[in-house]
Amino acid sequence: VMGLALALPLAFYLLLTNVQHLATALGDSQSVSVFLKPDVAKDGADKLAAELRARLDVGVVAVRTPQQGLAELAALQGFGDALKSLSDNPLPFVLLVEPGTGASRSMVEAMVQAVRAMPEVDLVQDNGQWRARLDALIALGRRVTLLLAVLLGAAAVLVIGNTVRLDIRGRADEIAVQQLIGAGASFVRRPYLYEGAWFGLAAGVVAVLLVLLLEAVLVVPVRDLVASYAGRLRFGGLSWVTLVAAPVIAVVLGWLGAWIASNRHLTRARA
């Protein structure tokens, strides 16, 4: 039961980590795509790019020509034959604007509004909005995972505490004899603390094995997904630090559950 309980937050953490990797591969930056009007020539695009580079809230500005845009469309599956039938290139110049280093989300939004008001601009696509929403969802997921880990950790403490309590009740006469011949509370409590720690270690190992089994089951579909994106996606398992920390935390939880159960019994016995 403890192994399953501890495996759940590990699985959620694994999911959140890979969602962040997915977001990084699909567009981690807050880049802004500025589509100019069709009548804007190369000189106008270069001039507007120079104006944007002079802004303090703008870092890098790259000019993408209509020929480059058409070549990208032609590389996409299903667009090649359709583009051959075009008599001319309908695509405009596009400016790829990267916000300056350390620019906050509010600064980026103000810059986007200023760019939209420029007469040469036809459309502004702010790629950072969905990233900001995704970051908020990931932050929420982290908080939920933390709360889940705390609740399941408390459940693990109660499970081990109850197991040790039953063991103590079965040895109540033995404990009474030990106390009669002068055994202190720490001497009586020690074997049960060891018992709880071993329970915790076993549960931590079970949790790690379950998560590794989950990773092994997902290897094939994840590999197919990565291949479909030409290797741009990157997924990974839990780090060795996390895999080592899980059994250590489980040992602490097991020790705590055993301490609570044994201390409660000894307190009642003294009363």
C-alpha cells in the first residue's frame, strides 16, 4: 500500500517534467511574429527591423523573406504541389522579434501593442501567451503534486503506524516484562523504529520499481512520438537523485510512523 501511495506523486512529477520538455521543444521562447503588409518591400522591412532593435525591450529581430516562408511551406508534407500552381509569392515579410533579456510578461505585452499600432504591420502573433498559460498550468500541477505527496505521505505514516501498533499489541506482555526489569523507553522503542524504517525502505523501493516499470511501458509510444516530430521532442525519466531520494524519504516516513505508534503505547503504559 505504501509503495503504491508513494509511486503516485513520483508518476505525477514524471508527467510534469516531460510536459515541460514538450513545451520547450514546441516553443519555449516568447518570440513575437510580426507579419508586414503585402506592399511592404525589403527596404521597409529592414527599416522597421532597425527601429525595433533600437527599443530597450527588444533583443533580437530577424527578417524572414517571402522566399524563405515559401520554402518552409514547400517543405511541409502536402503543400508542395499546391505551391507549384501559384503564379507569384503571396507571402509577406515577417519579423521574428525576441524580447530583451529579463523582459517581464507585461513589458512584452506593451511591446506587442506598440508593434500592432505601426502602419506597416498587418498581423502580430504573440507566441508567448500560450507559453505563459502553460507555465501557469505547470505551476498549478506542481502545487497539486506537492499536496498529493503530502497527503499520501501522511497516509503512509498512518499505514506503518497502524502496522507497528498491531505488532506492539501482540507483544504487550513482552514489553511489560522488559519494563519491569528496568528497560527504558528508548530500548523498548528501538526495534519498532527499525521495523518502521525497514517497512519504509521496502515501500520506497517498490515505488521506484513501479515508476521504472511505468517508464518502460511508455518507451515505445514515446519513441514513436519523438520520431514523428523529427527528434525535436525530448522526453526523459526521473533523475537518479529523485530515485535515490524517494526511498530515503520513505525510510523517514516509516520511522516517524513507528515512533508515533510506539510512543503512544508507552505513554498509555506509563499512565
